[in-house]
Amino acid sequence: MTQRFDWPAHLVLLLGVALFILPIWLVLAGSTLDPAAISRGELSLIPRLAGLSVYPSVLSDGAFGAQPVWHMLMISFGMALAIAIGKIVISILSAYAITFFRFPFRMTAFWIIFITLMLPVEVRIIPTYSVMSDLDLINTFPGLTVPLIASATATLLFRQTFLAIPDELVEAARMDGAGPWRFLKDILIPVSSANLAALFVILFVYGWNQYLWPLLVATDPHLDTIVIGIVKMIGTETQTEWNRVMATAVLALLPPVAVVVLMQRWFVKGLTEGDK
Amino acid sequence: MERRTIFPGWRLPVLLVLPQLLLTVFFFLWPAGQAIWSSMTRTDAFGLHTEFVGLENFSDLFSDPLYIDTIGRTLVFCASVAALSMGVALVLAVCADRELRGRNWYRILLIWPYAIAPAVAAVLWLLLLHPQIGLVGRWLNRMGVAWDYKLNGVQAMLMVIVASAWKQVSYNFIFFLAGLQSIPRSVVEAARMDGAKGWFRFRTVVLPLLVPTVFFLLVVNLVYAAFDTFGTIQALTQGGPGKATETLVVKVYRDGIVNLDIGSSSAQSVVLMAGVIVLTALQFRFLGRRSSE
């Protein structure tokens, strides 16, 4: 095959990359500008180094109408980690039970879990809210995280991985006297480590990016996540300090983007090989 | 498929499956049941009296021209978001699948936007398209387009479509690229030998092999556009101006949480549930086909 410079393909890809980088760059540069200049519409693509001081300032003080950004970042971190780890743990356990044991109502349990796929929060806004208030979970951190921990996707993914483990391996482990716990710890978890990494990325991003759920169950500003906070900031438009809003947007973006970029390889494999 | 080798006993597995079952029952089945129940009741204006009205909320809903409008609007919105984000992603994936220098860099640079929250994507586009401070918004106004999405419903709709589609391109790109890479090189080479050129080769050889991926992504994108864009729309327009960008989910939220019309909001929830069930069933059909190939 002849290797020549495929300039149309490069051009299209560069345009695609620019489509994503440019808005972010604009916000990054804008965050360092003088707020009065932004309000007059004098946005520039060249950052002003002196303006970087806006970052420590929003971290500790926030912007008008919102909590300090560091606090919202902590809530988001807590929420994303609790959801990612919680989902992985309960999904591994239930997939293990369903795949490697026989117990009464096993298939019923499987179908009950499966049904959750069809009930996203968005279709049951009001009743979920009333259940949450019956359980006294409104405006609590567990309320923010625990209900999102149940999900069928992770369970189905682990079940698939477990089903693909050869029977010989299971036999051998049992001959060596491995009980159910040791089998789980020494064989199943190492075998599914690639899945674990991919799921962690997907679920961390899922948890970090939640908007409707925290909006419903956490009206107390002390539980504002960074995503809720940034939307609140643009809502108070009359006195918006745009440079602070832009700095907050950058800080809201960075953590999940960093997780995806750093764990890119596992993430892409896990996403396309599992169901979604 | 079932495993042949298993562990004995039933107490341990019941204990293992219990946490997930409890969460599912409390936070999924119970609320869903309540939604169905309250979709068949009506509460008076003072919240004192609740009576069972059967399917009346549903017949009210479907005879309400505003609700029918919202269904139509949601369909237009979903179809536009799916078409735009899948189209752009496919073009990018076809280019990134070639033997290019630096293609791993292109991939990383096109994959990371997966991590952007829908609501944050909305903020980025607001900062671009704001009529007073946004770079693009100001430019449009200078060019003589009276750009103000807060007043003009069509412009508001365009804006939420673009912001929602933009965020979804990476996801589609990842799947299209994986789909293209799973097509054996030998097939494409054979077509090349037979003299099939560029577009013709793509249309007759590559595209048919990509059909399962296209269907899978179509369902995923429709679900995304229908449900996950609540944050985008809420941040940009709150469904306005008027009802110009009010999708079905935004309407459930407005009617239930803002206007406290529980009966109608629950009936709308039940309609949406039916929608998700159909889409999920479709997805599993195509997914099943995908994995068996």
C-alpha cells in the first residue's frame, strides 16, 4: 500500500478536535479576563496570566449565589466515588450469587434487577421524591448517593464476565479447597480487573455528572454538587461575574476528564465490549 | 446460558444478592408502583381529598393539545440530536480509522469529551452563544442575524439541539470506531482490488457491515436525547421561551415539582416508562444480534 499524506482525513479530524477544544479554550482564556471586559463582549483567546488568581479565589469564596467551589468539588467527589464503588461492590456480589449458586427465586431476583434498566430517575420524578421523604433521606448525603447505587448495567456486565470463566478453572479451585469467599477474592476479582477499571471510569463520570437527582433530593445549598453550582451561577444573570463562572466551569470539567484520559485504554475496551 | 459448576448452599447467595434487591425494591419498584397508583387518582386543589379516577388522567393527557405538541417537539428534538451527533461521529470515525500518522492523538482528543456533564456542556454553549458576551452570539448579531435565544423559540431549540448533540459525539465516535475496526481488513482490501472506489466502497461494503452498530447507537442516542438532556435544557432555557424547548421530561418536572399537579405528572411518568420499556426492548434485540455475530 502506498503511504502518502492523507490530508483530507487530517483536515476533518483537526476540525473535529477544534470543535471540542475551542469552546473549552475560550472558557479557560475567559476565566482569566477582567469581568467588566467580558460583560462588554471583549472576549479574547489569549489568557491573561495575572487573571489566574481567580482560581484560588473561586475555590475559597465561590461566586455570587453559590457555595465555595472547593466545597462543591468535595461533594461531587464524594458522590462520584460513593456511587462508583458502591455500584461495583453490590453488582459483583449479586452477579456472583446469581451465576455461581442456586437458590430459591434466583431467576425472580435476576428479573427484578433487570427491570431497573427500564426505570431511569427521569420517568419517576415525583414518586421517588415522596419515597425519599418518607424515608427521611431528603437533604442527606446517603439520599444523594444510595438510591443511585442500584443498577442493572454493572450486574449484567459482571454476569457476562463470570459466565465466560471456564468450568475447569472453577473445578480446579474447588479441588484446591477454595471456599466461596476465597474463590471470589483470588480468582473472580483478578479475572475481572479490566472490567472493574472500565466500570470505575464510566460510573465515576456518571456520578459526577448527575444533575436531576441532586436537584430533586438536595435543596440544602450545603449539598450542592459542582454541576448544580455552575447552573445556579448562570441563573443569576444580572450580576454575573463571568470570569468566576468560567473558572468554575473549568474546575467542574477537569476531574472527570482527567479520569477518562488517564484510564482511556480500559475505558474504551470496557465500554465497547460490555453493553454500555 | 448457565454454569455447570456451582457452589452448594443457599444462605450465602441470598445474603449476597440482598443489598441490591433491597435498593431495587425501595428506590425503583416502590416509586414506580406509586407512579402507577397516583396516575389513576386525583387530588383536589387543597390536597385534602384524593379519589380514584381510573384512566381519566391519561385520557385528559392525550386530549390535551399542549401535551401532543410536547410529544411532537420531543420527537423533533430527539431525531435532530441523534442525526447530528451520529453523523458527525461517523465522519470522524471513518477518518480516524485510516492509517494516519498521529492517529492515537486524534483518538484521545476526540474521546475525552465523553466526560463532560450535560449541564456543563450547556454552560459552555451558553458562553459561546450568549447574545451579549458570547463570541458566536455577538458575531451572529454583527452579521445581521437577530440572535437572542431568550426571545426566539426556534433559536432556543437550535441551541439545545447543538449543545446536546455536541456532548454525545464522543460516545458515538468510540462505538463507530470500534465497529469499523472490527470489519476485517481483507474484506475492504478485496473490494479495493475489485476496483470499488472511495464513497462507493464505503456505501456498499463498509456501511452494511456497520448496520448493527448504527441501530444500537440510534436507540442509545434516542434514550440519551429523551432523558439525559434534562440538565442541558434546564441550564440553557428551562424549557422556554414559552414552551419552545419543553421536552416530555422537562414537562414532567415542570408539572410535578413546579406546578404540583401530581396526577397529571404521574400519568406522564407512566407514559414515559412505557416509552423506555419499548426502547430498552429494541436495544436488547439489537444488542443480542450484535453479540451473536
